[in-house]
Amino acid sequence: MERGVIDRFEDETAVIEVDGTTRDFPRASLPNEAKVGDVVVIDNGEIRLDRQDTSKRNSEINRLMDELFE
């Protein structure tokens, strides 16, 4: 099982950062609601969203931005 973050979409390809490197996956293999910045779990070729980690990651990014722009 691996964890990654959706970096971008290029046509029908999803580029996901896993352990500091990017890997390409067919966009169709992701859930329809997947978007850039979402945390995903890759398990035996199945990709699912990790909404809890995505929420934590977004909260941390917002906190850091708030500190930066104070």
C-alpha cells in the first residue's frame, strides 16, 4: 500500500506524487470526484481517496499560509 498526492491531470493521465517522485496513472482509475491536492491510497492497483488526510493536509497548508501572510 502506498500513499500519494494528486499533483496534476494531463489529458487522461493523473500525475501522483508518491514518496517524492511522480508517477502516471490512468485518470479513469481514480474516483470521479478526485481533484488536484487530494491524498490517495494506492493498494494493489486500486486508487481511493483519503478524505481525512486530505482535510488535515489542507488545514495545515491554510495554517502555514495564514502565518506567512500575517
